[in-house]
Amino acid sequence: MPPETPSHGTDRLDDDDYPAYTMGRAAEMIGATPGFLRAIGEARLITPLRSEGGHRRYSRYQLRIAARARELVDAGTPIDAACRIVILEDQLEEALRLNEELRRPVVGRSAADS
């Protein structure tokens, strides 16, 4: 008997990039309006995936990005500037992560090899 494989449904629940949330639910979760989500989509901060019926669907990762933009807008930052700030913060976080990864010693490589 072959080993059981996990259900794809539960795999998706753990996937930060799976577009699990409708526009209404996504807006509710971040305390915004559907119009706000459309606006940050138009500003190209996030690009929601579309269901077969053409409805916008958002992932948890996209909701974290949208929530950060909402915080900035709520603090008085214009939406275009807020989107640019969030993009730059995300790029910086990724660059720092890559730098840290590159600084870790590789198993089997001596300091003289680097």
C-alpha cells in the first residue's frame, strides 16, 4: 500500500501565496474597503489573482502588504507614496535576507576557500 500523501486542500492552507480570500473578506481582514484594495492594485502594489469567474482573490502575503499600506495611509501618507514605501521596505527585507544567507558558512567550505 503506498504511503498517504497530504491533501492538497490542507497544503494550500499553509501556503502564504495561495489566493484564498475574496475581495470582501480580504478588505474586512485588514480593516479597509474593497475600493482601497482596488486602488493599491491599480498602483501595482499587489496584483490579485482572479478566480475562474474573474473575481479578485488575495493571498495572506498580499494581505500583509495591503495592511502595511493601509497603516501608512491611515497615518496620512498619500496612497501612491505608501505603495512605494511598502515596495521599498519589501525589497530591503529581501536584500537583508539574501545577505544573511550569503554570509552563512557553507558546510564543507573552509574560510580560506571564500
